[in-house]
Amino acid sequence: HHQRYSWEGGRRTQESTITMGMQIKIRIVGRKNGSEKWLEDAYQMYETRLRPSNVQVDTLWHKTDTDLVKHVHADQDKGHTVVLLDPAQGQTKTSEQFSTDMYNWLDVGGSRLSFVIGGAPGLPTELLQTTSKHHKLSLSALTFTHQFARTLLVEQIYRATEIRKGSGYHK
């Protein structure tokens, strides 16, 4: 559900459009402009490639862990599937497993899925303690900056859509 605002005769009007696509949120602690340009360029490239696939990916930046936790709980309360990116407790997967899981998570969450990336210190302990409610995923046993993890994640989301389509991208 998208909101678009326009100005008519000095007052704001609101138009709503409903889209039936799948929506993936990447919730991340940090500053939107804190990423290096090359990482941002790579992220944008995959975001653009995803447009025809009916999967919309949005990054939502949070200034504090408290704000992140509040919004993750709100997503959960709306029935969205929540997946925490955690190298310590998360499960590593092949890209094929990730593709299958991503589409299953979207099905369970009513076409809504939130991936959560912590800031430099990692995920807030409050989220990690609610183990039964959230899925946990590890992109690698290696440690990455949260901006780099975001770019890796969006590439895997794109790869998952290509695996589902049976394209030649994933070999």
C-alpha cells in the first residue's frame, strides 16, 4: 500500500495505490548516508534489477536499537515474518535453500517479510532473546559491516528471485 501526496490549490491531497507484490523490508541500525558510495551503488543495482520481479525491497534506517526493536515488534504484530541476521545464532544456507525459505517466509507473512540487521555492536539482546518468534539467518561465519551485509542480502534476494524463475543468473 503506497501513499502519494500532491498539492492542489494550496492543500495537500493523498492518493493511495494498492500493489499486490511481495514486500521485503531491510531494517538496519545506522545512518542512511554512512555507507561507502560503491556499496550504495551495488545495492541500488540489485534494487533496480528486482523491480520487474514483483518483489519490492525497502531499507528502513533506525537511529537507535530502541527504535529498531519497536518497529520489529510492530512488523511482527502485523503478521509479517521477521528474520534476524545473526552470524552467531543464525543458520547458514545455500542460495537454493535461501530462495525456498524466502518464498516460504513471504507466504507465511502475507507477502511481507522483514530482515533485521544490527548496528556495529550487533543485534539488540531484546530481539535475540525472543528466539521462538524470529527466524535467524547467517550470511556467513565471517563478520561484515552492517552496510556490507545489507548489500550481500539484497544480492541474495535477487538471486532467490532468479532461482525461482529458473534463469541463468544462478549457476
